[in-house]
Amino acid sequence: MDLALQLKVQMAQQVTILPSIFVGEVNVGRSRSRSRTNYRKKFSPLAIQVPFSSLPAEEGGNLTEFKRITGSDTALTRCKVPDSWMGHENTVGIIGGLSASSTAIFLAKLVWGSSRNEKESVPFIVCSDSTIKSELSMYSTRSNDSRIQLHRGVIIENLRCKMAFLEQSGARCIVMPCHVSHVWYREISNGCSVTFLNAGDCVASELKEAKLKPLEGGSKVRVGVLARDTPLVGTFYQEKLQRQGFEVVLPDNPTTEHIIIPAFEALNQKDIEGARNLLRVAIQILLVKAVNIIILAADEFQGLLPGSDPLLKKCIDPLDSLARSTIQWARSTKDGMAHRTWLTNK
């Protein structure tokens, strides 16, 4: 079993008990065949006061019960860890995304990206809780209903608790490989004592460094964004990109109603070919508007088009940018520590 597949299987096993804490290092030797992987899993009831596996799996738990369990004023104080599990200065803490598979895919990117050229993989801690998916699915920025706002508070509290847990577990950098969670990045990261990378900033910085040229004279470089929820996720990336001087093109209402939404409906019905064709149409619509590049800000879009599809050359995954920025942070931090140690011992 290759390393990436082993990683995904391991992650899938870890999230069967919720919440799951996955601590790992991947040490890559001189050859891929001698790659050595060490995984450690620890579950502490102090991490989240009550295991979420006690809630109904098909419903993700009742909101009132969820609120009663976490408590609005004391959730963060409950996230206590006796000792740090990882002693590395470049340990990365990962707040799991909407699904275990998306978290595992990000981990695969992190592991393979950092272990190239026989280098050691970035040490990491993962806190994954798939029950929050049902909470996220109920949230919509289109409603001011008090119940919706309550869900928003529960989601932010849940993610802040994970952030605090990872900090106390020894993480020196926090990342969230989840497009929807980034909508509340400011609230979640507030008070964080370590580096907390933002996927929007990461992809915007990379595009800025690419020095793209406008496709139309007299205009700015245009970046398209395709997301499951344009008002929620699309607007988040729009704000980040505009700060870097880009013009952002989002799907209009007819495109959203007749192409984007049906594409996700097709996926739900296992109609992969139908969803694939609709995604191609959505990409073409943005390209006609002279966009240089298109951000695919939805996990469902990744891997939907075959690798040989020329349209993929015009698309990027912002979580790839987040993974690269995470690796860069970890390496620079490790190099900095090594230099300081050398100076101390000199």
C-alpha cells in the first residue's frame, strides 16, 4: 500500500470515534520502498467534554443537545490537555474539514509536498469532527432567522475549541482545510497565540507573485471563483483577492441557478458525467469573461474533471496554496530553530 493510500485509510479509521485526534509524523527514507510511517492516536475526554459519537450519527446531533453539551461560555476552558503531544517547533495543527476524506486529501498533499527530495514530512496533529458537517449545512447567510444565527455561534464555538485544543497540544501553526470554515476565520482565530494561516491570503499571495497579465487592455487581472455557496464562500475569496488588486468574477444568478446548483444535485444523484459537463460549462462561462484563472472553492469539484482536460490548466485549488504555505512555514521555522541551536552551541 503506497503512502498516500495508507494515509487516507489511516485517517478514515481515526474518525470512526468522534471527536478524533490524529497525531502523526511521516519519515521518508532514502527510497520510497523504505518509507516509514509512524502514527499515534490519542483520545481524551478533556479535549471535548462529551464524545460527539453519543449524538445521532444521521442527524449530527440535536442542536439543543449540542448546545447543552458544549456550553456557550465554557467550551474553550474545557479544552484542556495535560501535556503537549508533540515537541517540534514546526508542528502543524489541522482543524478537520467538512469530511474525513477532504481532510485526508489535504494531509496527503502536506505529506507528499514536504517529504520530497528525501526530506522529513511536516509533523502534524489533526482534530476531526464530522458531526459539524450537519451544522454547516444548516447555515445560510441568506437568512437572519434566530435559529440560523444560533447555528453560526455553535459552529464558531466548535471550531474555536478545536483551535485551543491544538494549541495546547503543541501545535505552532493552525490551518483549516475547509472553504466554509474560512468564512468565520476572523472569529475563530481571534485570540490564537500561534500562526493561523488563511487559505484566502495564501492563494491571493501566490497569484500576486505569479505576475499575471490582464487578458483585456485597460483592465485588471481577473480571477473567477466557483463555489458551492457563492454568497458565503465566493464572497470570502472575493474580498481576499480584491485586496491584492485583482478583479473577481463570480457566477451570476442564472449561472448559479441553472448550472452550479444542478451540478451539485447531479453529484448527489451519483451522476458524475452530468456534474462534470455542468462544471465544464460553468468554467467556460467565466473564461468568456476574460478571467486569467479560476478558483475551484469546493471539495466536490476537485478530481471531477479528468487530468487530461485542458480546462484544468485554468483552474486552481486554494487548498493547494494552503498546503504549500504550511510547508513553507514549517521548513522556515525548522531552519530558524536549527540556526539558533547552532549559534547557541557555537
